[in-house]
Amino acid sequence: MWPEIPSALIPLLNLPPGESLELGHYDIRYFHGEVEYEEHRETLRHLIRSYLTVFQHLGVETWLAHGTLLGWWWNGRIMPWDFDLDAQVSISTLKYLGENYNRTLHTYEYFDDGDQEAVGNNTYGKDGGGEQQKRSSRPTKSRTYLLDINPASATLERQQGLNVIDARWVDTSNGMFVDITGLAERTPDYSPGVWSCKNYHRYRTRDLFPMRRSEFEGVPATVPYSFEAILREEYGEKSMVATHWQGHHWAPNLKEWVKDLETQ
């Protein structure tokens, strides 16, 4: 059963530690200070790799969205100026997660010998327990993540707009997270085949499905069928052709976004 929602005016996922763009992307419960530029991309890599790997293990369909999908389009990697990550699920999947995995901890292990492309051991399960797959005797490190489902996700209406994020996958070592939003046909009588989240992002069924299997940051990932149309609608054509953005430039020989010298 879902817990009773106390008020549509109360944000039910935890407030950030500050109002700046950077601080708005931390969960205050686990915040110990801003993650430096040199470390935050690695932190986000572990966030999305753990999220995608654990959801695949659980048999839960999820796909890349918003700026994370744009990063996939460019080179299959997180764009270095991003502060958080975005994924989507269906509203039925969200309900399943809320009833079976809300507030569960998941420990993700990765190789600690400089080979950041390899995935190490992964331990899944409620309260940090579960199945462990030992793949190598190489040294590993681990991080623990919290799957936090917003009780207000059971409500299809936007209400006052304070609970538009339905769930989060939170790094318990620093508070950084993946935003998870649920898509539903919210007005099937008036707009059949139109899916949307509470933040007014709308998609046609034929743009979402069938999903495409791909890879992101070295692990299997899923993206919407008409990904380019979705990105143009949300960000405009410029997002797919501009090679200078947010103090970085696109290096075609490296197929990477590189920080400009004057901003280093």
C-alpha cells in the first residue's frame, strides 16, 4: 500500500541543500559538500551504470531521457557539464517499484585498477542484501545507492508542481542522483496515444515504442524509438549541431566534449 500523501504542497522527495543550479542536484540527506568538477563526471558515471545495471537485473524497463539522452546521442557518454541524470519509466513500472523496491539499498561494485570501462561485482537487493555475481578477483570498490519512490507518484495530476519528480536513484556517499519520471496516458479520452510526465513533456506512442537497445557509458541502455525527433522537440536543432557549449568544445578526433582552456 502507498502511504497517505500529506499535502500536495509538500515536496515529498527531499529538498536540496541550496538554491543554486549546482546545489539543486543533491539530496540533502547525503550531502557533504559539492563534488569537484574533476570528480563529478566519474560520480555520475557510476550513478548511471549502477542504475541501468540494477534495473536490468530486476527486469525493469527504463530508458534515457532529457540531457542524458542528448549525451547518448553525441557519443554515448554523460556531457561533462551535467549535474544530474534523467531516466523515464512507465507509470505501471513506477507502481511496481513503489510496491516492491521503495527505500531499498543497492550496493554496486566496480573495478579499482584503473580500468573504468569494466563493470565489477554487483550486489542487488533490499536493504543492501541479495544476489552477488563474482566475476573477477581484481580489486574493487563499492558504492551504495538508494531507490527512493515519491508517494505522490501515485497521483497522475501535477497539482502544485512540487512533486514532478516521481523517484530518484541516490548516491548515499554524496547525495547526487538520477531523476526518474513516470510516463502515462493521462487523458486517453481526449489525447489517446499521448504519453506525458507531470512536467508537461509529451510523447506519442510511436515516438517511444518500440524501444531501441543501445549502450551508455559502457553498459546496456534503452532509448526511445524516435530519439532525434524527441531531442529536437525538447532542445531544438541547435543542440545537435552546436560544437561549443557550457565552456566545452566538441573534439571530433576524440569524439569527446573537452573543457576549454580558459575555463580550466
